[in-house]
Amino acid sequence: MKVIFFNRQHELDKLIRLVFTEPNMITFIYGPINSGKTALMMELTRRLSDEYVAFYINLRRTPVMSYDDFIDVLFSVEFRSKVKTLKEAVSLILSAGKEVLGFPIPTPILEGIIREKKPKNAFAYIATLIEEVKKAGKKPILILDELQVIGDLKINGPLIYELFNFFVHLTKERHLSHVFVVTSDSLFIDKVYNEAMLQGRAEYFLVDDFDRETAVEFLKNQGFSINEAELVWEYFGGKPVYLVESIKHKDELKEWCESQLRLRVQAVNALIHGRKSLARLLKEFQDKEEIPFNGVISRPLRRLVKANILFVDPLKGVVRPQGKLELLAIRKALKLKPNVET
Ligand SMILES: Nc1ncnc2c1ncn2[C@@H]1O[C@H](COP(=O)(O)OP(=O)(O)OP(=O)(O)O)[C@@H](O)[C@H]1O
Ligand SMILES: [Mg+2]
């Protein structure tokens, strides 16, 4: 059973308004894990009028460990050898519909890009292609999902800097294309936020779990009683992925909720076992749902973020569990270990 995209009216309105204006900033779409960022960007593409072309690049599709892997995801395999010239590449895009997965490229140009190992050449080609698409009367949008996976990749220096330079070129300098960078890695967002070359060139857009009212409405639409909907909310808050999953478990809802929590408690327990500094940090959530973020990613914080237990929002200046389930799991795990020193 396929769940139809639900709500996000406010976010969609804002994004549609944004793409209506001239491209000027890189937009970082961020939020806790499984909050519905990818689903939202897909829905945005669907809702846009035909004058838009969205290039959607998902860096999670295959592991990106090298320059060649990166080139592989940029220039989609389906389009390979389908075009012989730049003009043909543009025509292919114009006939492909609103969503294009990867950039079409003539083989000789691709071979040159692979041989010379210079990301700049790839970006120069993409900029030309986008410019031509724009000249043909379309409004290009670039969406890069899970960009943090190339965070550490180095090709004559960190690739991420070359990419950011390229995005600044596409937006602020040339106003050629909107650029959306989607990520659930809050350590990456924190780095980006502090990055000198992005000051005044990037904006941030939080996609959070649904609020209570929206989550309950979603479940009621799926045939849940108010009690059932509230039970799901108690365990998972408004995290879309769990709302969708709960539909499958409607007949044994309580057991399912309990088992999901048990798994999370075990994960937190395994993580803090023998690591007092982690337990000490988590203790702050015993009576609070979020704590202030002072700009410092300490080692325990880094570890808990990497393990997807905590989420850092540098814009709101808070640290909080990735979701309601994590909050409950933290509290339960600490109860099992009442002797943790503070
Ligand atoms: N508005 C929505 N309506 C219905 N289902 C949704 C909605 N948003 C998200 N979902 C569902 O919730 C699940 C998680 O969403 P999605 O993958 O978009 O989250 P994400 O924030 O991109 O996750 P990640 O942090 O892993 O990148 C998906 O199965 C998706 O279909
Ligand atoms: Mg995603």
C-alpha cells in the first residue's frame, strides 16, 4: 500500500515562493533523521509547473568513495551514450519532464572529465548545460540529497569546497539555478554554518517531524481511532517514517510500539555502556526535551550525533534527541543505570 504524500503545506508554500524568485542563495534543507526531507523535495518537484526542470542527484544511491564514483552519480548512467553533443543533451532534458536524475553528457566530454580528474571540468560542463536549459526558457533547480557523504572526499583538495564554490557560482554570481542541499547530518550542517566561504551565501530550511495535530490527523485519515493515534504519538511523536510504519502494525499497535522502544533502549544502553561522559550528557534530557547548544561539538556530543541519538540545530541553538522515541529511550536507559555519576 502506498501512502499518499501528506500535508507540508507550509513548507511547500515557502519553497514554491522561493523558487519563484531569482536564485541567489544556496538553500540547505536540514532536519532530524527520517523527518521527510527527501519526500518533501520530491513533492516540491511534482507540484512545480512545467517551466521548471529539477535535477535530482542522490548521493546515497551508491557509495561515493572516489572521484569516479562522484562522476558516476552526477552523470546518470541511463543518459550515457544517448547524446552526442551539448545540443542533444539540452533537447533530452527538455523532453525528459520535470525531474531529471543526473546530467546527460556526450561520451567524449565525460571521458575527458574522468581522465583529467578535475572536478572543475565537470562543474564547468554542468554550468554550461544549465545555462542552455535556461536559455531554452526553463527554470533549472538543482537538488543534492545526502551531500555529507562526500564530506571527506579529497581530489586535489577537499571536493566539498569546489562544490560549494560551484553552487555560489550558480546562485549568487550567475543566478542560473536554485540549489538545494539536503542533509540529516547535523554535524555537517554545523560545519557548513561555520564555513567562512558560505557566509551570506547560504540559507537554512528546517524540515522537522510533524507536530501533534498533523500527526494525529495523518493517522485518523488512515483509519486510526483517536486513542490509537495518541498511542503512536506517545512513542514516536510526529516522525513520518513511524507514522507510515504504524499503519502496518495497527492490529498489534501497543506491542509494536513497545518493541521499537525496546530496540532503541538497547541501542542507547550499548552506546553508553562504560562511557560515563556519554551518559552524563544524556542525563540532561532526563527532565528536558532540548538543551542549549553553545557552538561546541564535544566528543561525547559528536558520538551521540553520529549514532543518530542526538540532533544539533545550530540555527535554533539547541541539541535534542533525534525524535520522541530517542527521548524515551534515553530516559529509560538512564533509569536502568541510576548510578551514573554527574
Ligand atoms: N509528508 C509525508 N507524507 C507521507 N509520507 C511521508 C511524508 N514525509 C515523509 N514520509 C515518509 O516517511 C519516510 C521518511 O521520509 P524521508 O525519506 O523523506 O525522510 P528524510 O528526512 O529524507 O530521511 P533521511 O534523514 O534518512 O534522509 C518515507 O517512507 C516517506 O515516504
Ligand atoms: Mg532523505
